[in-house]
Amino acid sequence: MNQTAFINPAILSWSRQRAGLSEAKVAKSLTVHLGRVREWEVGQSLPTFNQAQKWAVIAHIPFGFLFLKVPPQDHLSIPDLRTGEGVFPDKPSLNLIDTVIDVLRKQDWYLEYLQDHERSPLPFVGSFSNRSPIKDVVADIRRVLGVTDDFARMSYEDYFRALVSGAENAGILVMRSGVAMGNTHRKLDVSEFRGFAISNAMAPVVFINSADAPTARLFTLMHELVHIWIGSTGVSDGNSHSARQEEAFCNAVAGEFLAPELVFRGHWDSNIHWEGNLAPLAGRFHVSTLVIARRALDLGYISSDEYGAYYRRILQAYRDKDGSGGDYYRTAAIRNSTRLSKAVLAEAQSGRILLREAGKLLGMQPAKLKTYGMKLSA
């Protein structure tokens, strides 16, 4: 394996820069001198097969890419609905691209599983449009998710979990992660995207970037669910002033679902500093103060600058907290969707798919699948 790998030096440079790696970072990972990496990239020398294979792993590309004549074109596999001040966003990052690819792979498997089991399409997917009455869409989402009066007595955390559970019970795969491909060294950037939805009549998916503050994820969840109801697929950044009609509509429905405008306006006190309204209204609607601030922005009570400053404070406080790794199996269920996980494990248990395939789908060592299944059934 110490033979020379006759790779394309230009692909080395492209893959390193694409992955956001410095020459020094690659040299350290490969345990070679910095000068050697520079020699490889300009074609003065070539790595061994072993070194080239390690390079591919570090740069998150298939090994065969290193032998291409020209770099492949990167693109998102779903529509890009993000806007920044009304301007089309920068090129998506490798982490975002790989996250979308991974979710699509899981969705494809689940769709085939449903078809094999002769499941029917979900009637609520695409049942409305971005011109439908907002309150009608809100009412239908409440009906499908099974929202009852009991929800009004829940804490914020329980409310969020109940909505996720309701979505999964309805047939929607809800996936949440703050890293790409389960790799803790590949953190997702919340400034790049908050979530995305992949509409499908049988296997709709909602993905939430959990690198965001926990109190911000509820609005993202509802925004992405609205995409499913109007049959729309795409990546969202949560911009409150999006020029895209479908994004503005999803924001409006999410806001009305979480804090109905009529009640909100009736309890907003303009005689006090705006932040003084957040806690009382958060208690009334059983959501976070950040959701209330977002609703106040949408209804014109505060400016974008005021909301932005408040959001950054909340996000920074979340990042400053001492975090722990959390429970491995609980994290796996959140990352993969409980509904998908149970389907994969059932197929593996029946012998219809190999444990190796199940582990690959769920990003888990095959030896841990049995324990994972027991945790999900508990």
C-alpha cells in the first residue's frame, strides 16, 4: 500500500479548500511536514496510496474523486430558499450539502419500505397552497398533529416534544442534528440554515438544525411543517423578511400557530419596554420568550435589529453552557427520527436487511442496534 498514487494534484487543493481545511491541518492529520502537502498540491511529488486514502477521509470525499480530471460540481439536491437581506445566499457549505444527501438517502430507503408494505399517501401533504387562508392551514395542522386543550398546560419542552411526536405519528420523519453525518467535528452553521423540508406524499421529512438555540427550534419545526402542508421542498434560513412568497407564508402560519395574532395584540403592552412583554406572553402561549420576540417582530412591535440582538444573546447563552455528550441512544433517535429508526430495526430483526445495512442507515455500529431497539421500545 506504499505505492505512489497517481492522483490529480488539482483535486487535492480543491478538496482541501472545499472542506475548509488549511494545509497545516491536513499535514497534522496525515503526520507529514507542511512542505510535503504543498508539494503534493502543486504536483512536485505524489502521496502514497495510504496517504491519498487518508486525505479522502479527511476531506470527506470518495477516494476515486482524487483521480478525476476536473473537480465535480457541488450543488444542493433540493431547492435553496434561503435569503439574506433579499439577496441569494452564498454557495452552500459541504456540511449542508452532505446533510441533505444523508437525509435524502434515508428518505429513499423509507419510501421503498412504505411501498413494499403497501402504505397509502398522506392526505395532508400538499393539501394547501401559499395562497390558502392562514387560519385554515393552522387548523388543519392542529388536527393532524392531534393538538388538544391539554397542550396549553404543557411546559415549553413538553410542548415541543408533543408536536414532534404528533408529526411522527402522522407519518412525518422529524430529524434533528447540529452536526453533519454524525461527526462532532463537522458542526452545522445556524447562520447558514435553520432547517429544511422534503415534501413527499408518502415519506415527508423535516430536518431541524439543532446547533440553534433550543428555544428557537420550535418556530423552525412549525415553519418546516408548513412546507409539508403546501407541498414545498427546500432549505430555509428563517429570515423574517424573505422575498420568497412561500417562505413568508410559512413564517406567517408558524407564527399564527404558536401565538395567534388577535390574542397576541390584545395582550401586548406598548407602555412598557418591549422585553417586558416577553415572559408574560410566553407563559400565556406556552412557548419560549424567543418565539414571542419573533412574533413581535413579524407583527411590527419590534425592529429586526432589536430581535437580532435578542436572538444573538439567547444563542450565545446556549453556546456558553457546559454541554455534555448526552445519551447516545437518545441522540440517535433524535438524529434519525424515531419512526425511521423503528422501521429500519424491524427490517433488520426480520432479516430483510443486513445488520450492516441497518447500521449504515442509522449511523451506528451494528453491535449497538439491539440495545437501540430496546431503548426505543421502553
